[in-house]
Amino acid sequence: MARPLLVHDDARDFADAVLAGLAQPQKVIPARFFYDRAGSELFEAITELPEYYPTRTEIGILESHAADIAATVGPGRAVIEFGSGSSMKTPLLLRAIAPAAYVPVDISAEFLQASAAALAADFPGLVVLPVAADFTAPFKLPGGIAALPRLGFFPGSTLGNLAPIAAIDLLRGFATTLGNGSWLVIGLDLAPGPGKSRATLEAAYDDAQGVTAAFNCNLLHRINRELDGTVQTQDFTHRAVWNDVLGRIEMHLVAACDTGFMAAGQHFSLAAGEHIHTENSYKWTLPEARLMARASGWVPVADWTDADGRFSLNLWQRDDGRMQP
């Protein structure tokens, strides 16, 4: 899990997606609908769970290596963060690299203004220029940073929300937006390996306290709250499983018995064992991450991991066509 690429949705959007998704042979509800108020609060609780290593691990890597990033990219850059700033990660980067400006980009104007105001208060001498935009599509950066070198920041393994081809397309878009001479700091959750078992990864999405299960099941509560639903939520269980073939964690809501319900005036039924697919979260090996960088117009320069190899923080430079040895 990570904060999604897009969190802005409305009642019609949710209704259309639910009706279309539940009508498919393999039922699905897009993961972006996790994040209503209740879901957002549950996600914040998830990030503090002992099983959920990504947030604290990335913070630890950033604390250890922000100075290395600063030494490589130099001072005076405009930092463009794709997704509004984390209250802990973003300040660590900004304090290390002495930026000339900070540009948070987020589709949710309300969330954006709140996070930008908080950062401006913490860094009173820093120019903060928030941009309300969908960063998965082309958008314009503020004219005030036109002459500044740029550093993109995309923490949290948010890229894992996307299938590999779509992830490469997004990274190509970042390269175009940031322009020649730019750098990108990106967090990536790693696939199981010598120091990271499948059980560790699955536990991060299926904690002992059941917070992630409640987060997943909140989609059913949303149907009941917002679509006049009649879902018997106790008929469903949470399942998180590592799909080794596709390199991703999958989350599902599994019918524990034959069940049926109404949603937005339509009836749906599931047989026992049938499931609603609610999220994919892709993971990578370091060689895969480097290959993805090169496929999307970036040159991998450095990567840092925790001692167990669970998470990586990566520094990439835009490939401006210079000859490489």
C-alpha cells in the first residue's frame, strides 16, 4: 500500500466504478476508492503498525543518505514532489539539499494547500509553489522555477500502484516535466529476497490487529453508506497474497459464504470463495528497478536499502542523450 496516485473522487465516479467492477466476471473495485475519510484514517494507522515496514524503513534510509543525495545533486534546485509532502519524509530531504524552491503537486487542492502551508511554516525562507494537478497527465510547472535546476521526489513506493507498462509511462512523463539536467529521488518497495521473506511482505498487508482488513472492508461500508448498499460485511474476509508470477501483492475481499446485496439499485451476488479484487502493489528487485529507470528515460546513479533489503531509495538522473561508456 501507498498513498494512491489519485485520491480525488466523487459520488458518481464511485458509483460508476462499483457498478462496472462488480459486473465483471472477476469482480474488482479500484484501489483509489479506499481513501474516503474513514479509509484515510485507517491508512494512517496502518503506517504505524509493527508489520508495516515501508514507511519507517524509507524514513530511515532517507535519514542515513539525504547527505549523499545533496552531495550528488548540489544546492539551489527546485524540488518537485509528485503527491503532497509527507510530514516526515519531505523535510528530511529539504533540510539536506538546501533547495531554492519547493513545488508540491497533488490533484486534491484542499490536501495540497494544507500540506504546502505546513511546509512553508517549517521552512520560512523557502519559496513554496503548490500546483493542483493530476501528475499522471501533462501539467505545467510554475513559471517562477523556469530558470532553476530540478529534483523530482516520489517517495512511498507509490509507483507500485501501477502495472509495469503504466509505471514506465509515468516515469517518462516525469522526465519530460522535469526537463534536461534533472534528477529524481524515488522510493521502491522491494520484492522478497534473501533478507525479506514472502511472509514479511504479506504480513505488511495483513496485520495481526486487523487494521488492514478493516481498511479493505471499508470499501464495503462505503457501498452501504454512499450507494444505498445492503452488503452484509460479515460475509466477507480480507485476503492479501504475494503473486510471484506477476511480482505483486494482491488484496481481495473474499465471500465466506453465498451472499447477495444491492448497490445503487442493482443486485449482485457472489458464491462462497468468489472474490472482489481491490488492490495490486507491485514490488521490484534492484536490477528490475534499474532496468525500469533506463526504459523510462532515466540513468540509475545510486540506490540505498535497509540492512534487510526490504526497501530501496533510488537516485536517478535524466538521460539527456549524453554518451555513456
